[in-house]
Amino acid sequence: MKRFLLVCIIGLMLGNTATIIALTTNLSPEMVNLLLIVGLGLTILSVLGIILAGYYTKKRK
């Protein structure tokens, strides 16, 4: 479970970083759209993973 949470936290940081890069840099519109989609998707999946891990560990106790 610790590895899964570590992967989720790293995914959350990478997703947020991709979103910030897309919003603050002067890239082509296609690259901005790609970074936004990937960044938001990765962030949402990471948050869901953290929530599910918390739910699983509380239910298991």
C-alpha cells in the first residue's frame, strides 16, 4: 500500500506540474491542449487512487 500511495503522490505532482507548464508557458496550442489533458487526467487519477487507498485501509482495520 505504501508503494501505491507513493506512486499516487508522484503522479499528483507530475499532473500538477504538467498543468502549470501548460498554463504558464508560450507553447503551441496543440501542445497546451495535450499537456492540459494529460495533466488533469493524471491529477484526477492520482486523487482517486489516494481516496480509494484511504477507504481501503479504513475498511480493513
